[in-house]
Amino acid sequence: MLVNEFSNFARMPAATLSPNDINMTVREAVFLFKEAHKRVSFTLEPDETMPVFNIDRDQIKRALINLIDNAVAAVGEAGEIRIKTSYDRNYKLARIEVADSGGGITAEDKGRLFEPYFSTKKGGTGLGLAIVNTIVSDHNGYIRVLDNEPKGTRFVIELPVKT
């Protein structure tokens, strides 16, 4: 598995941007997990004012799958995961938030989360969030990790909207 993950990380293709509905991409990623994890509560809050804009749909979906997979691992059998999109007209930014009700991440670990081979999961490769970070960077975006209130972790992706 590690060799496979490393190969995927090393061969990350350049982003191929085309007009896409990011809400649809988010829905598709969430659907995969809702079916497989019936005891986890998934809440999807799409911003219906989100414009169609240029993204690499497959890569963004891959990033979301990695984030949601981590959230599912963090909440265990019966937690809550909230995925929200929002559009900031003033800054022309699309935001995607993936928040979970898991145990959270220590301040020390937050600083290292996006480093290749760093993992807090037993048996983790440490490449999932490095891949997410690369995908977001390839879209000229940013990703942050924050505490989720009242507990858990919240990842926020911000992507520039260029239509």
C-alpha cells in the first residue's frame, strides 16, 4: 500500500482545469461515504450561489475523498461529519469545509500534518494530506486545519474562483 500511495504522490499529474460545479463534486464524494458508513451522520451544506468555475474535478474529488476518509477514521462508528461549501463574492473564493466530531488534532501535530510521511494514524502512510495539499496548491488555493467546536477537527480549503 505504501508503495502504491508513494507512486500516486510522485506521479501527481498537472491539474487540468475546466468549468465545473464544485457542489456536484462534493456531493459525489460524500455519496461514496454515506453508502459505506450508514452509522456516521453526514451533513452536506452546499452554497447554491456557488458559481461554476475552473477546477480539475477528479483531483478535487480525490482531495475530498482523502479528507472525508480521515474524518470517518476520526469519528469511528457513530460520529458526525459536516461538509460545507461557501462562496465569498468579495474575494472571489470558494471554500470547502470538512469538519468532524472526532478527538481533534494536537497543536504540535497540526504543524506537520501536510508533510509527506507524517501520520497520526496507526499504519498510515502519511501521504493522504500531502496529496490534498499538493492538489489545493496546484489550484492556487490554500488549506488550513482548525479546531472544530465543540470538538473535532475542521479542514478549510480556499480556492480562487476564475470563471
